Amino acid sequence: MTYSQIKNEIRKRILKLRESYQVNKEDIYKIKEKFLSLLDKYKSERILLYYPHKNEINTIPIIEELLKRKKTVLLPKVEKGKILPILISDISNLKVGFAGIKEPEGEVFPKNSIDITVVPAVAYDRRGYRLGYGKGFYDRFLQDFKNLKVGLAYKFQVLDKIPFEKHDIPVDIIITHEEVIEAGRERSFLNK
Ligand code: ADP
Ligand code: MG
């Protein structure tokens, strides 16, 4: 099997688990709290998040809290297969866009003035490597992104190892309701 076939198998398996997963509000609250605790530790004035789609971790409570704290909050808009970060001032005037996901309208924000990008995924491994939906959108976006990359996950979305290819860009931190995984550290321990 090729790497991309293995990735497809894992994608299918985890998406199936996610479809039938009973979301626990308490877990979402814990993930939010853990994410907010990062704000004291890292530069975090300008944050790109994602708008939750299907059974992805619900980021809306985080977005609302960040807006309340007067942070610069950005959401992605997909145009010609590219992710564009767009500033939002509230969450109510988004429009359905690419793949049925809600997105903002407005000016494109410069990528490298973003402090934190919250990167969605189907699954992550403990080294930070991630499986997206198979289009490589975030790999392209993150290729020249220099700052902190954070993943949010249910426990079943964190695997030991996901095969990765040269173009795959890992995240630095993964948050589950139970732990904050310093994936960058685990990667350097493993020397890869
Ligand atoms: P995902 O990250 O969404 O799970 P993959 O990593 O399998 O998906 O990538 C999907 C496709 O996108 C692959 O064919 C890959 O070659 C392409 N791709 C990803 N990143 C880049 C890049 N930086 N430049 C060109 N093609 C890319
Ligand atoms: Mg990839």
C-alpha cells in the first residue's frame, strides 16, 4: 500500500468513529479551558481558528471568548483551493461557502502576522502529524507559516503514528479534554 492509501484507510476509519461519537459538552469545555491557558504562555493576539463542520470539535465557545477578550479573530475562507484568513468581529454574519462550511467575507489578513493557527484535522499523531480531509489545503497554507500551530482533538483522533509525506506540516500542540500534547517536543525527542 502507498502512503496515500494508508492515509485514506485511517481517514475513513476515524471519520466513521467521529460520525457516531456522542459529543460530551464537558469535554468541549475542558478543551476550551486548555486552549485559553495557552494564551498566557504564547504570543496570542491574532488567532486563526476554523468554523466547526459536521462533528468537528466545537470551536464556537472559544471564538466567542476570544472576541470577548478583544483578540484579533480570523476564520478561513476557501478561494480557488486556497485558505484565506479573514477578520471577524462576530460570529453571526457568516455565509455558507466551500464544502458547506460557514465562512466570513472581507479583507484577507497577512498570514505571518497571525500568532496562532488552529488547524483542524481528521486525526493527529503524537508527533503532530495530521490527516486532513485529503486535499492538502492546510499543508499548503502552513508551508510558509512560522508561528504556533495547534490541533484540537477527541481522544480517538490522536494516534501513535500517522504516515507522513514530505509536504505534510505537523502541528506543535494538540489539545484533548485530558491533555496538552507538546507534539513539537515529542518530534524532537524522536529526532525527526
Ligand atoms: P491532507 O493533508 O488534507 O490529509 P494530503 O497530505 O494527503 O492531504 O495531501 C493531499 C494532496 O495535496 C497530495 O496530493 C499532496 O501532494 C498535495 N499537497 C499537499 N501540500 C502540498 C504543497 N505544499 N504543494 C503542492 N501539493 C501539495
Ligand atoms: Mg497532509
